[in-house]
Amino acid sequence: MPGVPDREKKSENCQSCFKMLNGTVPYATFNDGTYSHYYCAQCFDGIGFTESNLSLNTAFSRFIAGKRLSWLARMKYARVFQNLRRWKMGDY
Ligand SMILES: [Zn+2]
């Protein structure tokens, strides 16, 4: 987003499910009203992940479900998912 200072910069895709933030899904909000910079409201409820037992594989399967992806695209997204904050760092 142009004109937004760096400290306000947010991920464009949810770092758990990789949906487009503020496009497909809204950002998660904390109890104090601030936005999560990394996660959508479906994945993170401001206190913790809504599905704490969700695995990387399940999240990835959901993401590619219904999408017509080439083998190459699947490989690309698999790598993207491995590097998402939740799956890489397990952090909020
Ligand atoms: Zn999400």
C-alpha cells in the first residue's frame, strides 16, 4: 500500500492460510483493537490460533483444494507454505 510507513506495513497474505488479507478475509484483531500484521480473522482470534492443532499439511490441502494448479504451481505454493510465519516460527 503506497504511503504507509514501514512500521505499519502488513503481510498481504495470511501467514497461516495464505488467503489475501483484506481481500478475501479481514485481518485478525487483538482485544485492544489493533490488527494482527500476519493473520486473518479466521486463523487467529486475537488470543491464539482458532485451530491450534491445524497442521501445515492440512492448511496447504485446504488452500489448494478446488484450485487447478500445475505440478509446478503446487511445488511453489508448498514452499510458500513452509515459509509462512505460523509454520516456520509457530509465532503470532
Ligand atoms: Zn488465515
